[in-house]
Amino acid sequence: MVKFFCIAFGMLPMMVATAAQPVQLAYEPVGLGWSAAEVERASSAQMDALTERAHKAGQLGCSAYCDCLHRVFSRLVVEARTQTERSATLPWSLLVLRLPDIKAMAMPDGQLAISETFVDGHLPSEDALAFVLAHEMAHSILEHERQALTFARLLLPRQIVRSVKDMYVEMDFNLSLLMAMEPVMQQGEYEADELGMLLASKAGYDPDRQLAFISSQCQSDADSVPLVATHPPACQRLQRLQSLLPLARRQRPTFLH
Ligand SMILES: [Zn+2]
């Protein structure tokens, strides 16, 4: 059996799908600090560092899931490009590596990364993989990094001008700031869950089967209490996603029903 995979609902403006028409499921972020380009520049080094680390470990590139990852990512990019003015032009890409401490992640500029070790251990179907990648793409589409940075700045003294890099340093060393950001980060995860499931459904993936990873997380992480809860409890995420299933099923192309 083919084994397969970051995950975390908010109030998104949505429309029920009609025949072959682009359906905007995402909102256009507004009122943000720093430009999208500033945020993209400041965070791009993270993907470079990850690539370098995987390369040095001889764990860069796909091995067991190349066709599947390529197929799922390609189908999702088509849907991601229909969402916002910015998402239509992002240089979407997928970095595949095999590092055990990496699951899946997305940069603000649409660069995604996923580890095959995570795919292998946690994603039992192509639908589950599609949900995880679509969730990551939703973070980039909705500019969650830029939103979180803007919120963080509002929590700090106003008289000091801070670059995006200054904010990352602050977030590295200011635990109380990170803890105060929990509600915003968790809202971002709910939104990425919601938009991710709808986009993956539009791309043809079965929404019921997409929930395999969140469902298993719900069963396994009930007792874990992290110092800073960047993600909401998996069971709450699952519950919100399940309430969205009827809408998600209607997003699937009708020939797949
Ligand atoms: Zn996420």
C-alpha cells in the first residue's frame, strides 16, 4: 500500500463551487506591517539553510514518493494560483528531503518543504498528503507570517523602528511575546486547515480521507502541553474540519462524486 502527510479554521469568505469557474476561497489580507517582499526576503534564508543541511546529510531530494509528491503538488498549485492576486504569481516550489526532524513547512513566498520520512510514517493516502501540502500552501496564500509579525509588533513598544529580522530576533528571545501570540498563531492554523481542505478538495482529493493525519494526531497528542502552543489541540482542529466536510465534498469536481 502506498504510504503517505504540517497541520492545524477560521471564518473565510467562501462560495459553493460552480462548474469550472475559479472559486475564491481565500480572503485578501489587509492592514499588514512591512511589505510582502520584506517578509519574503527575511525568511528566505531558512529554506536555504534547510537545503544546505539536507545536502550535507546526503538526504536531499525524493526517493520513494517522487511521482506522488510531484502529482499532488502540481494539482494543488493550479488551485492555489486561483486564490488571490499574489498567489497567482508566487514562485510555488516543493523541496523534498529525508530528515527525521522535519515534517512539512511553507515559506511566505510559496516555497514548500516536506520530508519523506514524515510522509512515510504519517500519511496513509495521497488524499492525506494533499491536505498537508494544501495546508502549508494556505499559510503562504493568507500571508500568515506577515500577519503574525504585524500582531507581534503591536505588542512591543511603538517608539522603536524594527525590521522583519529585528522581529525574528525578538521572537527568538522574548517568551512572553510568543505566548501572547498564541491566539493569532492558532487562528492561522485553523484557517490553513480550512482553506487547505477546500483547496485539496477542489483539486479532486477526497475530504474525508484528507483528515487521516489530524485524526491520528487527535488520538495521540491528547496529553501533550507545549510551552508555547503554536497549534490548537488536534481534536479541536479535527472537529472544526469535520463540520466543514459537507462544503468540502461539494468542492470536488462533479465527475469524482
Ligand atoms: Zn500550519
